[in-house]
Amino acid sequence: MLGAGGVGVFGVLASRLYYLQVVKAEDYLTLSENNRFNYNIVVPERGRILDRYGEGLAVNRQDYRAVIIPERVPDLDATLLKIQDVIKLDDRTIERIKNDVRTTAKFIPVLLKGNLDWPVFSALNIRAHNLPGVVLEVGQARSYPNQGIFTHTLGYVGRANSADIDKDEDPLLLQPTFKIGKTGVEQAADQSLRGEAGQLKVEVNAVGRIVRAWPDPKDDAKAGKDVWLTIDAPLQRFSAEQFGEDSGGIAVMDVMTGELRTLLSMPSYDGNLFVSGLTQDDMNRLNNDEKRPQYNKVISGGYSPASTFKMAVMLAALESKLIDPFRKVVCVGKLRLGNRNFHCWKRRGHGPQNMAEALKHSCDSYFYEIAQVIGIERIAEIARQLGLGQTYNIGIAGEKSGIVPDPAWKQGKLGSGWRMGDTLNASIGQGFVLATPLQLAVMTSRIANGSLAVSPNLIAGQTLETPPPMTIGSNNLEFVRQAMWSVVNEPGGTAYAKSDLGLDGVKMAAKTGTAQVRGISASERRSGVRKNAELPWKLRDHSIFVAYAPFDKPRFAVGCVVEHSGSGAGRAAEVTRSVLAEALKRDGMAPVATITEPPL
């Protein structure tokens, strides 16, 4: 009986062993492999952002960084204190480190600080024996070589926050060293730039710690695609030099294709600060700067276009056929409407002016008179045809549409009716009218090319549709171009003698604008209007200038605003003339790099 029982027990054990080792062998082998191996995500190399000639505007560089493995740290506070002998960690960074340590597995590295320079990295290596749990690594980080000149266009990258992770299921966002585009082209083209994650097979022990890696070439990460811009990097750097310490924006645009050669907002800020980690001092400095360096003025800044808007009023008058362009209107320095005076910028008036002379001298009174005849609806219609009051989806977020006002807009926005005084203000580009430097460049491009409603584009390599034709008569556009020629090429023009570009007789056509940012009281007009130099910076007029060149064969158009710098014939004209000349010099100097695949 005992023998039979032993045989029976042995049979049960044998059958169970057979079942486990033979019948279920494949299943348990899979489970064993899963316990033995993990697959770690490999972060791909981010694609570059390049200018039209292939110069790197956003690239990748070696990143020396320090991480900490919590399970190897006996005293986190003591270790952080020792680290600060070499690396300065502010309170915000320390709180972030402690939060990461609390919320992640104890054997997963937590970033202490990246973007360390070599001397700091070397110093940490020397002290490594006294920093238990601190591991020094070499990885990759985003770099912006031009220190801010392109930041408003390029944007910057940063760690994914909870909102980003909720919207995007890509596991890359969970990696502590992976960064996504936060603003600009970095954000707009992020999916293309970030690439595809790879996998690294690693052998782990019973508690999940890595023992060794098992590389497999087929699981390598795929680098992100490069994105090419239409921007001419040397021209943009030159434009920034012309601005110097001034604030504002400038756009340089091809009048036929819409390619943006320059899209600059000044002052700017260094996007590398956001990659390396913005300190509280950095944030305070940016937030407290009255020139608003973080604000993208060239596509978001809403400015009264001032007298540059008079081209739209001229075209509305010519298209309406209600105004004889050769009939003279006498300017006495002001126009009376009801119980209010609307003043011309020239206190004693310009005397008799026809339409072309009124643009040349920028006579406000003339435009007050004709605007009453043609009405705001016709002016608004032409302004929109010229590209004002709309956005263009150039590839970065933040574009503002500006305002082309009319009675429907005012009723819907302010809940009040349109008045004739509103029309008079709009006729000289003041009142409710707002435009960005980019829109001013678009307006000038459409006037210059004479037929096409060209739109701006920033991303190179796209298949662009032929711009639709404008319905504005070609003869009327030519009349306006001739008047713009007189502004800078004939005595008495508001920017006379500013036309010479130093390029063998190449001339430009242009229009000045001086935008008031404050009201002028009747008592101040009687005693004498205070000059800009006597006013605080924020109360000075904006200097605005639009131009295109060459006059006979238009190539580039420019919209430029220099904040609080006075007359449009001053700083904005100086900056525009220099930049336009440089754009023409550079045109065709360098071969455009070949784009092998669509950038987005």
C-alpha cells in the first residue's frame, strides 16, 4: 500500500512537471522573459530648424547633466546641499526635484540640472565620490545659436506638463529629459520635429533594476525631420543690428511669392534660458521690462497704421469714382465737424492739395474731406483687399488680425453706432484702425506687385497656390505707386532724400506714418504741442514706415514699426532703408538649400 501510494504521488508530481515544463513551456517562457527583460524608451534626436540657406537656427548639442537615483541617496537634503557647492539650485528647482523623487520609482533617475558647462561638469566629476546617488550623464539638448534674434519665430522647447500629457498619448512625453515645442515653429511643427521613439531591451533583476542592455538596431529611435524656413538668417541679424536698443517689429516680404525673408520683433530674449531652466531673476527681468521682450510685436502688435493707411483711402476714392484725384482741397490746418476740430499734423496747413500731393505731404485735411464722401464701408473693403484685418496662418501661433472697422464691427464690439468722426479718424489710420508690421508688409506687397493678393509664408518647401487677383484697377494701383515714389524722391515729400539705397541708382517707393499714442488737449494745442523728446518714452509717437524696391521692378516690401521713437520719417525710415538695401544686396547671393522632403 505504501509503495502504491508512493507511485501515485510520484505520478501526480511527474504529470504536473510534464504539464508545466512541456505543455505550458512556451507560456511560462514568455512570462519569464517578461520578468527578465524590460523595454526602455529611447528618446529620438529632435529635427533641426534651418533658414533658407541651410543655416541652423535651432540645433542640438551635447548636454552635460546631473541626475540623482533616489534609492542610492541616504539623505536627499544633505546631497542637495553638497551639490550647491558647485551648482546653484534655486528654491523652485529644489522643490521640483523633491516632487519628482516623491512621485517616481526609487530606481528611476531624476534630473537635477541639465545644460551644465564643462568646468561645472568636471568639478562634479571630481566630487562624485562624495555625492552618493548622483550620476553624471552626457545627452542632447536644444540650442539656439543666435541668442534671441529668432526666438519669437522659432519659439522654444520645455518639459511636457500635465495638460500636454493629457492631450497627447505619446509615451515620449513621460520621459524626464524629453522636451516638446512650447511656442513658435517649435510648437507648430512639434510632431514632425520630435521624431519617433526607439526601444532598448534591458535585462533587469527581481526588483526591476537594469543589469545589462541588449541593443537591437531595428528598434533604434528615428530622428525628427528638419524644418526649413524662408527666413534669411544674415538679413535678420542685420535687421536686429539696425534696431539696436529700440523696440518694435519689421517684416521683409517677397512681393510676388510672399516668402518672408525677415520676421523680427525687438527686443527679444534668449530661448536658451527656457531650455536650461528660467530662474526667478530671469523671469522678473523679462516681465518688468517696459519694452516687453516676450511679446511678438511683428505678428501680434496692434498699432495704429497712421498715414500708411492713406493708400487704402486713396484706392477706395479712386475705385469709387466719386473723387477727382486732380481736384484741389485747401488745407488750413484743421477741419471742423460739429463742435470738434480735426487737426492736420501741419498746424498752419498745406494749402491747396490734390490727391497725389496729399499723400506726398501726408495732408490729413485732404483725407478728412474725401473720407466723408466715399464712406467707411468702401475704405474698409479696400483695406481688407490689401490684407489688413486678417491673419495668414504662417506657421506660428499668435497672429493678430488687427482691426479694419466699419459700422457692423462697432455695433458688435462696442454696442454703439458709427459716427462721422469715426470715419475721419480712420481716414488717417487712427481711431479704431489697428495693424501689425506683418500686415503692413502684406499691404505694401499687394500695392507693389499691382495685381496679386499675395499672402505671407514662413515655412519653405510648401506647394503654394497662385495668389488670387485683386479687383482693384491696375491704373489706380499705379497712381498710388507714383504717389509713394514722390514721398521719398521729390522735394516736399515727408521722407524726401531717403530713397537712395546705395545700389547704383535703385530707388524705393514708400510712405511714412506717425502714430499718436496719447490724446492732445485743446489747451496744449494753443500753447504748443509738446515734442516727443519732452515726453516719457511710453507717451511718444510710434514711428512707422512701409516701402518697396526697386520702384520699377518691385522685389521686396517692408513693414516697420519702431515704438515710441517719433516721426515715421525718422527711425522707422532709417531702419527700413538699411534693411531693404541689404535684402536686395543679398538676394541671390547664396544658393537656396535643397529641401528633399516636405517639412511638415
